Amino acid sequence: MIEFDAAVPADERAIVAAFLGDAAFLAATLRNVLGVSEAGTLRVRPLGGEPGDNKAVDRVDTEAGPFVLKHAPRKGFLWLRPRGTLKWREVERLRALSGEGVTPRFGAHLVLAGREAYTEELIEGTSAARVGDPARIRELARMWLTISNRLGTLGPFWRVPGSTMGPGNAMFPDNGGPPVVVDVGTARLRTPGRIVTKLVADHGHAEAVLSGIEDALGGAGAARFFRAAARQVKDAALAAALRARRPRTPS
């Protein structure tokens, strides 16, 4: 049974009911996100969205816990979809990263009557934009580079997700776990220099940022990354810090 909060627009209720009423879609969501095989009542309420945006984000509560449902019109080319739709490869990236602890767990994806939807784990916590502790900044840098490394590189470029590592797209869960990217979105190509510059500009504590990168990439990988970044950054002090790093390599 599905129950709707009064804040869910009337014209969206039939859409949500159609997706949640698909037995395979719901079963995959419950299994992959909550680790259960069935649920009784599904209680739906909106999580937000920008005015005029066709993409809807809802919270669905069950007896086993909550999950997130995102749905939008399926239109435009896969590689150039308009605002308010699910972006190209957004679902594939979440699916590939699911279970690694750096993004929400992925549930299921479904195309239905000109719309598409996917489900994911609900992450509640503190926005990374409000974090100033060096230990947490180190965790953030590790998370961003773990994701970028997993997405792969193209020559000197790295695929950076989450609106170019926007701090508001990452969150520290209330359960005390490591940070996760709650909005992977479109990945862009960035050089190591631009990645380091962005992380330090957003969070400060260059030493914490460099330590987090080393945690993610390991000795040899971090050394290559730091050498490239040192040639590319414009800040002299940051360039010197990058050149001075001597990541440990396995003995």
C-alpha cells in the first residue's frame, strides 16, 4: 500500500504509484538498498527540488527503513539532456560505485511511459560544506579521489563527479561513517592541478587534502598525481608543498 504526504503534488502521485507499483523495480530496490525482500506500507513525501525543475526527489519510508526515489521526464539525447532530467550515465555511475561507501547504495532503474526513475539509499547527515576539521577534510579528499580513480582517467585528465567536487554534494552521515557524494551527476574532465586547487580552495588545510589524496591513490599513484599537479597549480606555496611530498611506496 502507498500513502502520500499532503505535500506530494496530485499530478505526481499517479507517476510515483506506477513506479513503486512495478514489482521488479520495488523488489530490486528493497533488496539492494534495505536488504529486505518485501515491505508493507510505503509512505511518500517530497525531499525537495528547484522551482520549475521537472526532476522530482521523494523520500519513501518503509518498516525496514527509508530510500530515495528520483524521477523525471525521459527526453533529449543521452549526452545532452535538458535541465530537469536524469543526466547521461548518472545511473550507470551510481550502479558502478554502489557498495564502495563513497556514494549511496544504488537500488534500481526503470523507464516507464516516457519517464524514468531510479532509487538509492537515503543519506542523512552534515553537509561537507560545513566541515573545517582537518581529519574530515582528509576523508573528503580521499573520497573524491577514490571516485575519480574508479571512474577512470583519460591521458592527463581525471573524471571528477558531483558538479566538479562541489562541497554541497558531499555529506557526512549521521551514523559516523565516511563521507559520501549524494549527487554524482555529470562527471567532468579535470587535471590534477585543478583538482588540488579546488579542494584546497573549498576546504583549506592543504596538508590534509594531500594526505587524503595519498590515502586514495597509494604511494606510486599519488606520486604521479603530485608531480603533475605541481607543474599545473598557480599558487607557489601549494606547488612547493606538492613537490615536497614523498608518498610511501610498498616495501
